[in-house]
Amino acid sequence: MSNPLISVIVPVYNVEQYLPSCLDSILGSTYTNWECLLVDDGSTDRSGIICDRYAASDARFRVFHKENGGVSSARNKALENMNGEWLMFLDSDDEILASAMQNLLTAAMNSGSDMSMGNYVSVRSKGDDIHSNTYPTPRTMSLEDVLTLFFVYPRGRFQGYLANRIMKASVVRDNHLRFREDIYYKEDGLFLV
């Protein structure tokens, strides 16, 4: 199996209390051929300094500081600068398991899929599980099956979250896909569709 570069995109805005846990989870990945594009979207707290500190200690972190334009603007900035063959998005308060990148990449490559997704757990800041999804059996789905699940499946099973999946960067590049910057809710789901 090849060892393709994964571009991990993390928009950052005033998240100094969560950001180190997010970035440490990326550092702890068993898959090591990644770049992490941190886009500081005009933070007024120490978030930008934290980004710079991680970039100074590991060259796989790349930092972009920009005027505040919103999460979609920050993600678009990263999309314009990514180098990877595969693409993963995390929000700055997300954490991934050490095996997540490897498992998602292996599943996508073994099935010849453009996207691979896994389970997730959404947790409140106090540690209470809000909801999660569980796919009991790995399977390959057609585009029609995915869209049906996206629009019809019960809440919590197939949401438009970005953090639980990996996708071919060429699909995004070749189709000039970008996040709509005039939408502030469910912009991630729209991008995925």
C-alpha cells in the first residue's frame, strides 16, 4: 500500500482551551504522512500563538493567519494551499483516535472509494455523551445510497459532519469545490453533498 499525504484542515478562531488537545491528537496519529493546515481566522485570544508554537516544533503544521471571515472562509484558504492526495477536516475542538487516519485511508483505498467515513461520538465539555453513530458492518455505498442516508436516515446516524471522514483531494480540486461563505449553519453538510 502506498503512503499518500493527507492534508488535515483545521479552522481556528478563539479556541485556545481546546486547540492543544486537537493538535495533540493529530500528532498522536499512527499514520505519519500528513500535513496540518491551521487557519487562524483572526483570533483575538492566544489561538494564533498556539498555532505558531506547534508549527515551530513540527514542520508538518502549516499556519495561515487571516482576517476574520468565518469558518468557511478559513477552510477555503486551506483548500487553496493543501498539498495532499487525501483530505480530512477537523474543527479545533475535535480530537481523533490515533488509528483514525490510517483506518479511514485503508478503507477508502481498499474499496477504491473517493470517501471513507467512520463512527463519531459528540461529547459535551463536561464529558457527557450527546450522541454518536455506529455502523455495525463496514460497507461500500453508491452515491445514491449516501445521499439517501444523508437526507433520510434518522438523526445521529449520518450527519454532515466533516471530522469522521477522509476524501480524495482530487475530487475537491478537479471540481473546484469550496465552502459557501454566506452560509453559517450546516455549511459542512452542503459541502459534502
